[in-house]
Amino acid sequence: MTATTSVTSPETSNPEPVRNEASAASVLVSRSSPAGPVDASVAIKMPPARPLPRLVQTGRFIFRTFGEGLTSRAELGDVWQLQLLGREPVIFTSHPEHVESLFKAAPADAPSLTGESPLRPIVGPNSVLTAVGERHMRQRKLLLPSFHRESVQRYTQQIADVIEREINSWPAGQELTLAPRMQAVTLEVIMAGVFGVDGTPAPGSPEDRIYQTVQRLGKFSTSWMWHIVEIAQLRRQEPTGPLRAAMSLIDRQLYAAIRARRAEGTRACATDVFSLLLETRDENGQPLSDQEIRDELLTLVLAGHETTANSLAWTFERLLRTPDAYTRLRELVRADDPAADAYVEATIHEGMRTRPVIPIVIRMVKRPWRLGDYVVPAGTPVAISIVALHHREDIYPSPHSFMPERFLEQPPGTYTWLPFGGGIRRCLGATLAMAEQRVVLKAIARRTDLRAPTLIPEPPRQRNVTTIPRYGSRVIPEVIHPAG
């Protein structure tokens, strides 16, 4: 579908319609903003920065990434720079044409900076998340079949069974925290896909020990003590302090599982990721090393369940403070209305728009790069503020309102809706994440009447690279309807 975009020409104040191929949805971007690599002779022109000390800017970026993106765009426009302690300025953009230029760029021109991610001390250097260049593409091709739509369909019934058991455990009339409940659901599902475990791992098995440790690590990462861990890890590529102790424990368990599976040999007709990794051979016919397998397994388990769980927690946090949307969702689902599936999908899209769990993605431009009125030099990190992009008034009218209806007529745009990132680094598990959210959202809408303990929204809280509800999305299940 080709969209029409309204652009204001620099020479006139009259809107000038243009064709916009950048998005699958029709968007109204108020001003065209050319972007992409330019000749080295083009003069450098840096975007503005807020007049704050580097220490203050660094603290805001680390601990309130969500709010900082919204405030910076409101004060400085589509493009701005952030001056951090001990490094060159980071340029931020929130314009879809800039996003398109970065996502369509040749990998050599704008490689990802995930190799410097705060997750590297956890998932290691061999992960599909932290690898760059040819190594990333090789690992991506290796893992992609495990997340094709056909593979995901095998997990649909398991997802349904897990969420039904979870709802049955909820105490009617008592407050509970939704995020850890959703993490328990998504962890069980990802353990099935990654390790081939059917249901909860057998007690005492290597997979059970990994399951228990990941749960404990997830709980610890939501406590106030995690801030100390994050500060200790700043600019470090290897774990230190408490994180080192936690990673030593989970490493012993992962390596034990790898040794056990290698000793067991090939599993006939196995479709889990673990088996796939064990059977993989490189261009020289050599198997992956234990560390390579460890890094991939940990990446898929951690990234594959927490982000989806927190997206669900955020969606219900928004729904319970938007009564009309919540009522419509329940009515359509409970009536088995033909329009229910579309409204569930739109609700998920809107939840991930208003509260993207990953608030930014970063590229390192290797050539001088135009970003609208500005040109930044080669070797500059350029971050896409997903938060600011998702709250552009010219793309999403009333952007702070939770309105699933906006996605009923138009699908999300390729460069205007980025909860899964984009380009060659788009999230591998996007199809599984969407399938999980559809099943869980419908089950909870059908079987529960939820109420928020307060109508005051839960503020965002930054944890490592993710944005989570500060209080974990607290809800009160007033009524639990029977299954069936």
C-alpha cells in the first residue's frame, strides 16, 4: 500500500502532498526530512543539546530513558544530541525518514552498536544479539527457522494451557503483580522452544535448575539493588561483583546441560533450538563451541521471555486506565465476535506503541550522515528514539492516549512502529511474541474482570536496556470466570 504524506515545503507554509513509500500505513508527517550518507565535502552541522552537565545527562539517559526521549524531542525537535560521560556525543533522531535511511543502509555503512550493549556482560560476545556483521547474519540465518510462523504454531496450544493454569492460580479480590506472572508464562513457553521441554522442566534436571535460576535472576533484576549492579557494570564488557556471581551460577548450569546433551547424542526429529545448535557445523565442518551455544541459549531464554512478559504487563496497565478500550476488548472476546481478533491485534499494537519495552536502538554511522537539517561526522553513534517516534503527533494524533482503534484501519508502519526494531536486526522472536500476546490477552479478557488499585498510571522504570512498569503492573482480579 502506498501512503500519502503531507509535507510542508521550506519555501511555503502550504502543505504539499507527496508519496511516501516508507510505511505500510498512511501517516501524516508534517515535514519531509532527507537522510542518508553524504559526501565528505558536505559541512558538518551538529544538532542541539540540552544545556545540562554531562553527569546529569548521563544519569537521565541511564535511569529515565523513556521520559528523556519525550522531553528532548519536545524541547529540541526531531534530532538532538546527548553528551555522556567519557564518550563522544550520541545523536538521537525520531523522524521516520531518518529511521528508513539507517535500517536500509548497508551494514558496513551503519553497523549496530549492540556489541557495546549493557547486555553483553550477561549474554556474552557470541550471541545473535551482540554479534555484528557477517557473524550476526550467519547466526540469524541459523536461528530464523525456529521462529517461522509454522514453528510458532506448534506452541499455540501450550501457550493456551500455561495461561489457563496461571489464571486458575489467581486469588479473586486480592492484588497481584502482573509482570512476574506473565514472566512465568513466557518463560515456560520459551523453555519449550529453546530446550524442547514439554511443560515445566523435570525436577532436578539441568533444565529445571536453569529455569529456577532465571526466575530468581529476573526477580532480583526488579529490585532496587539492581541499580547498584548497573552502575558497577558501566562501560564494562565482562560481569563484575554481584552480576559475576549470578552469571557464574547460571554458567555452571548451562554448561552442565550442554555436556549432558552432547553425551546424549542427536535427538530424532528434534525441532528445539538447543538441538539445532548442537547439530550445526561451521564452514570447516566444526561444531559450535560450548561458549557459542551458551551465549545463544542464554540470549534466547532471557530476551525471549522478559520482553514479551513486560509488553503484556504494560498493555494491561494501559487498558485498566482506559475503561472504554478495556470494556470493548472483553465484550468482543466473550461474545466470540468476528471483530475480536482484529481488536486484540490492535490492542497489542497500541500497547507496544505507547510503552515500547526497548526504548532505543543504535547504529554507528561510518560515513558523514544527513539527518534533516543536520550532518553528523563519520564515526558518530546515532540512536533511534523509539519512544519519541511512537509519540509523534503528526503520525499518531493524541499520542499519549491509549486508542487501539487507530490500528484497526491502518497496520503499523515499517518505519513508524518499532517495538521489534527493524532492518536486518529486527527481533527474531517477533512472530512468537505476537502469538503469545494474542493467546494471553484473549484468555485474560475472557476469564477475568480486572481493576487497577489506583487510576494513577504506573511510571516507566528503566532496567538495563528495557523499560518496565515501576510497580510491575499491579491489578486486582475482581472476578475469575470458569474456563470453557
